[in-house]
Amino acid sequence: MVELFRTLSAALGPLRLLSVVLASALLSATTWAATTGDDAKAQTIVHMLDYVGVDYPGFVRDGTVLDEAEYQEQREFATQAVVLLGQLPAVAEQAGLVEKARRLVESIDAKAPGAEVAALAGDLRAGVMRAWQLSVAPRSAPDLALGQRLFAAQCATCHGAQGHGDGPLARGMDPAPSDFHDAARMQQRSLYGLYNTVTLGVGGTPMRGFAELSEAERWALAFYVGGLRDSAEARADGQARWRRGEGRGVFGNLRALVTGTPQALAAQHAGLDAVRAYLTQVPAEVLAAAPSPLAFARDTLAEAVAAYGRGEREAARRLAIAAYLEGFELVEAALDNVDAPLRTETEAQMMTLRAAIGEGRPPEAVAQQAKQVMALLDRVEAKLSGGSLSPAAAFFSALLILLREGLEALLVLAAIIAFVKKTGRRDALPYIHAGWLAAVALGALTWAVARYVVGISGANRELTEGVTALLAAAMLLYVGYWLHSRSNAQAWNAFIREHVGSALGKGTLWAMAGVSFLAVYRELFEVVLFYETLWAQVGADGQHAVLGGIACAAVLLALLGGAILRYSVRLPIGPFFAATSILLALLAVVFVGSGVAALQEAGVLDATAWGSLSLPLLGIHPTVQGLGLQGATLALVVLIVWATGRRRRIAG
């Protein structure tokens, strides 16, 4: 481990090593960037299938091709879908989707009925979106006024001011610009299909892609165009139906609204198309009616059990992970403050369910485990059903969140700062302060991104937490070893002679800055999530109490840090170095356990339950993988201590 860090520091240099750390910490925030690579291929497949479903029925009727050029284009789209599907990263559903794409090509070759080809293309399109987990929904409610302005500036010259395809540049275009009031065509177009068209354009036509527009602008344009043909009467009818509760089970989120075609929705229920028309005009209504985290967890678990019963094991696993990350985890902080054992039990049972799915246990066993989780979620809801927290409960919840999450970071920072002050190496303080200040700045950016831009997904939250925790553990081991190797008077005197009048080695300074950054950012990342949930739960009347709890916790942490710094500098140099190195080593073990747990929750690592002991504050979670890696880390610490002592005995 020591040699590994020496090699990294020498090969990368301090600046590049810190850049690796920063890149890992920013992992979740960058997932919202424009799609490239494999995601772009999958999006292109969906885009082409959308066009096949819409255009094919208009050019092939009763086995007769009405437009040969258009027919060949539809065939080319379907053929390319087969090729691109084979190039995507392997998933369990890939072989079945490739076979379905081949059947689509065969149906087009046989000049099958339009409805049959459209249904096959739609089914394949939905399968691609599920299998590769494409981001197919806006991250916030689109702004229709913005969409109208963009349409006037970018689209009206071809499509006309009202979207009838009669703009001043439309004359002579082949094919003619789309008429967004053409009911037959627009019934086949989903809002997601329109978004893809705005993004990618249509090859071989004057319709170019508008990738220079932001994602929010493209969604706003898609919603505006998608609602052009809807009448005021249809929207009024949809509003009345929505107020009566119709469609709430179908349009539970923006994804459901944008992926369904009007024709498919009308086939489910006659009134759903009117509801769609209303929600397309006022998409914020969907977000306002979104299910609670616990309701989401229940619904998603039910979907997971159903998928597993159909033999879709990988899909069931993803759904079970989503039920935890996007459902239960969002209420964990609030539950911890009223019934921590129930939180631990529910988390453990949800992990057991994921393990049962991953091990391929019988469907009956998986269904029974899901039933146990559902019962626990009912108990959780009962505990949290008292409405908004009281001001006192909100205050103490906010206080405990920051104290609990900030303690580990405080111990790391206080130990390092005490060291540099005690040894007179104040030239290291700017590096340490730069590390934690950068973490605070990035934490604020993370909050802004999560709240206003991207809505960081649970998997990316846990992935970021896991990566930063493991990086922090590795760097803590390095700094701890560095301190331990100088914990006797002879080694310290040699170090002083070697560095008289000079700063600490640059590699060590940057390592300290990296530890400072990682320790603080990891905790801030969790604090952002917990406070977002608590802020929404307490309501307007309790938010002042949350702010009071945060302020009080910050004062307590400052007092604790001051006390640690004050008393630690009074220790003799040898015991101080030894105690600090032991503290950092133990914190590394804690971070390893927390990092493994986060990666398990994200579904990146398997989780095999072992016992029931759970002490999250110490990074102890009852899984073979987490406890095993913590044990290996502890063994490495013991080995380093033994080897260092042996070298001293030989040298002495």
C-alpha cells in the first residue's frame, strides 16, 4: 500500500493525483452532461424506432408500398437498429431485443400491416429504454412559455407560426415540414420522440438537430410542439378528470407522461388522452402529485416481484435497488431520529431481498421476502405519519444530522491541523484549508445541481459516496503510515535534520490536502441529501428550527475541534504521532466499511448478509464483503505497525 502511494505520487505528480480525486468526487454531478458514446447509440436507436412506428403506417397499406423512398428509409432505420443494438454494452435483455429487432426488419420486408409494425417498434423502443436505463424524462417541469419563444425563433420559418407546416421556407421542401396539427401522425408521437427529433434531427431531410440548445430548452420545445394540436376543450376536460383522480396511477411521473404515445394512452382509457393534453400544458401538476418516497418504494418493489416472476431477473434486481435508493433512503434520516432500529432492520431486509434476487431463489421465496419488506415499510409510514415534525423534533433532527456526519471529518481535520501546528510546519496549513474549503464549495455546487439542475439519482449518490470513502481510506492509510514512521524520537530528529528550513515534501502536502477534501466532501454529500428531505418534511413552520439546529451543530463542532487542537498539542511528540496515526488508521477502517456499503446500495458490489450487528457510525454493516474488507484493512494496519517496529529494532 505504501509503495503504491509512492508510485502514484511519483508517476502522477501532486496536481494530477488531486485531479483524480476531484474527478471521482464529481462523478455524480457529471452524469447529467450531454449523452455520448453508448448512451448516444441507445438514444439513436430509440429515435429511429420512433420514426418507424410513426411513418411506416403512412407509406405501406394493405401490403402495397405507397412511397418507395420512404419505405426504404424505414427498412434502413430498422436494419441499423439491429446493428447498433449489437454494439451496446452487454445486458441480460440484449439478445431478446436483437431478435425482436430482426423480427421488425422481417415484418417490414413482408410489408406487414402498419399497426403491427408500429406496435413491434414501440415495444422494442420501450425495451431499449428499460434495458440501458436511458434518461428519458425532463429533470424539472418544462417551461411552455420558453418553448413558445424558441418555436417562434427556431421553427416557425419552416413549420409556420401555428405549426401547420406552412412557414415561408416550407415551399419546395422534400419532405415537407411536419404539420403538428396532423392528428394521425401526432397520435403516434410521444413527447420523448419529439425531444429526440429536436436533439438529433432527421437524417436526409432539412430538419437538423438543435444540440446547441440546453436540455431544458429542448424539452420545453418538445412539450410546446406536442400540445399544439390539443384544443382548449380537451385540456379543460383533462383538468376536470385529473382533479377527480383520473390518470394519477398512469401519470405518476414525468417519464410516464413523455414516453407514452397519445394513441396508446387513448387505448387504455378514453379519457387519458384529455388528461395527457392537460398535463402537457401544465407539467408541474405531475410533479405536485408524485408519490411519496415510501409509496414509490412499495410500487417499485411490486414491479420487482412481478418482473422476477416473469423471469426478468436483472430487471427485478434494478427495480429492487431503485426501491431503496429512490424510495426508502430518502426517509432514512427522518426515521433515524424516531426509530433507528427500525431503519436498520428495514435496510437489512431490503438488502436481503436484493440478495435473494441475485442468487436466483424461487419466485415464491422472493415474493415472501418482499412481503416482509412491505410490512416494515408500513411500520415506517406509521412512525412518520404524524405529519410535519414539531419544531423541537426538527431542531434536534437537524442538530444530530450535522453532528453525526461531521464528526468523522472533524477528527481527520483536527488531527492533521494539530500535527502541523505542533511541528511548526505552518506552511502546510494552506494546503489543508484549501482542501476542506474546496470540499465546502463543491458541496454547495452539489446541492445546487441536485436541487435545480439534475436531481442526482440514488445510484450516483451512493457511487460518489463509495468512491470518495475508499479514496479517503487509502489516503488516510498513507498519512497514518507517514506519521507512525516518525513516532519515535530518533526518527523525528532525523526527519527534522533532513527538512530544516524547508517545507514538508510536496507529495505529503498534497496527500493531506486530498484527505482534507475527501473527508469533508463525503460527509457534505450525505448532509445535502438528508437536509433536503428534512426541509421538505418539516414544512414552512419548522424550517426555522432546522436552521437553528444546523447553527447549533456547527457551533458544537467548532468547540469540539478547538478542544481537540488545544489539548493535542500538549502531548509529547512521540505519543502524539502514535495516537494520531492510530486514529487515522481506525478512521480508514471506518471509511472502508462505509464505502463498501454505499457501493452495495448502488448495486455495484454484491451484498451477502452476515449476522445482524450494524454500527453505521463505525462503518460496520453486517455483510461478508464489507466486514471482510475492513478486516483486511485492519490486518494491513497491523502489518505496517509490525514492519515499522521491526525495522526500528534492527536499526537500533
